[in-house]
Amino acid sequence: MLSEVLLVSAPGKVILHGEHAVVHGKVALAVSLNLRTFLRLQPHSNGKVDLSLPNIGIKRAWDVARLQSLDASFLGGPRRIWS
């Protein structure tokens, strides 16, 4: 179980050219932006995981036990490829 706060972030990106061409083996030009997305994981005693995206008005919560059972079913189950 997570015992302390974990904070990670990733830069934003813009694909200037070739966004869909890369699926056909062609070149694309992407650049990172000075804008970041942050994720903060912090343990709670209530057994829930909370997601809060205040800029777009989304707030959700899930039971950790339920998420762990989903993870186990994905790891052991057949792989599904979407077309």
C-alpha cells in the first residue's frame, strides 16, 4: 500500500505535422509545451481513490478493492484489440 504522497507530471505536447501519418510509418513533428499535467496519489483511510479535475468540473471516487479486482482480471484475461 502507498504510504506517502506520490506526485508525477508530464508535459503537454502538440503534433505540428503528421499526427495520423505515423500509423503508416511516416514521420511526425511533435513538440512539448511549457504546460504540465499533474497526478498526485495519496493514501486515505476510507479505502477509496478520488479523482478531481476541477478545471472541467469532474470529481469521482472508487473503492480500492474494486480497482484491484479489475486489475487482476485484466492481467489474467484475454487481450482485446480494438479496431
